[in-house]
Amino acid sequence: METKIEFPDFNLSGRKALVTGASRGIGRALALGLVNAGAMVALTGRDEKNLAEVAGQIKKIGGNAVIQKMDVKDTDDIRQGIDSCVRRMEGLNILVNNAGYESVSDSFEVTPDLWDTILDTNLKGAFFCAQAAGEKMAAMGGGAIVNVCSLTSSVGVATAVPYTSSKSGLLGMTRALATEWAARGIRVNAIAPGYFRTAMTDPFFQNRDWAERMKAKIPLARFGHVQDLIGPTVFLCSKAAEYITGQMITIDGGYLASI
């Protein structure tokens, strides 16, 4: 007896998505990618001017977006911001936890303030965004969360102990929430960008020797472009991935596979 094959659906039409850290870099690219796939998007971040510029770009491609100033280090701000976005969009089906902070420092020089800033942004903020968004999704029958992890979710990086700790924790959080929230219809996955040049990582790339050494280690022989992250994210948010949860897709040009 042959089973009828249903072809995967990558279309996000009618979905309501929220992206943290959407004012620039990876967050901006993912927001535009979700809109291109059919979703309405709430753009959140601390820079309202940049958020407005991204909303203008979305309007130019025929999409619809709302903006919300929100600091993921402030749990009250998270709750109020997500409530506001859900009211204005009349729903929430997708959360992309992208907001992040990185600082390189010798481990003997890491201060409590630096540790708290990185962990509060990358891990604590991501959890409480997921909690607030997950409550809305559960009430509406489910949804999809994509956490932006890192290569440091899988390997240790010298002089980046707080960042590595936060991103390793984010992968653990992804797996734990996926296990707990599956019964509520919420899938939780992650993407792990490799070496991508953004405003946050630009100081590394300005070191030409470092950049040449790192590129030589990447089998595809180039650094990532933010658009390389759109396809995997849209996939994880779509019905095409409805049997995938608790997973991390590494997008690194083959770097981890080769070390």
C-alpha cells in the first residue's frame, strides 16, 4: 500500500513573527527573510531609529511590520514589549531569539559586570523572551521558536568564556524547552552561525591576519553572508519542519566538520 506524499510547505503567509535584535545585522536579515516568506513581523530592539529604517525596507518589499523598543536585559520590558506586539499583530506564531552581545577578554580580566551583561543578554533574555512568547503561542495552539546560537555552542573559544558560556547554555535551553513544550505544540530549534561579518563582529575582521587564518579553515573558502541564515530559519519556522524540534543547524561553510 502506497502512502500519499504531501510535499513540504515553506510558506509563512498568515504567520506572526517577532525578532529580537532586529535593528541590524543578522536580526535585520532574518526579519526581512521572514517577511519575504509571507510573515508579518514585529521588530524589537533598543534602537528605534534603526528599527524604523528596517520597517521602511519591509514596506518597500510589500511586507508589514510593527516596531517595539525593547531591552532583553529587562524582564519587565520583555513582558510588556511582547504583549504590545501580540496585541498589534493580533497573534504570535514565531519567535526568533537573535539579540546578542559579545566581548573578547582575557578570562583573568572578566568582571562581574561584563559577565552579567553577556549572560543577561544572550541567555537570560532569550529565556524570558521564550517564556513570554511561549505563553502566547500555547494559548493559540502552538508555534515555532528559533534561537540564534553560535559555533561556541559546540566548541570552546579562548578569550570568549562568558560568550561561550551563554551560547552553550542557549543550546541546552533549546533542547530543554523543546522537550517540555512539545506537548503544547511549540517547536524549539536553533541555528548556529559560523564566521559572519556584522557590526558586532567587525573588530575581528579588521585584523587581516586573523581573517586570512580563519577563512583558510573553512572548506567552502568564504565567510558567511547574513542571507545564508535566512533559508534555514524560514525552514525551521515552516510546516516543512513540523517534525523537527530540539535541534541546532550549524551554518558555517563546513568549519566544524573539518576541525
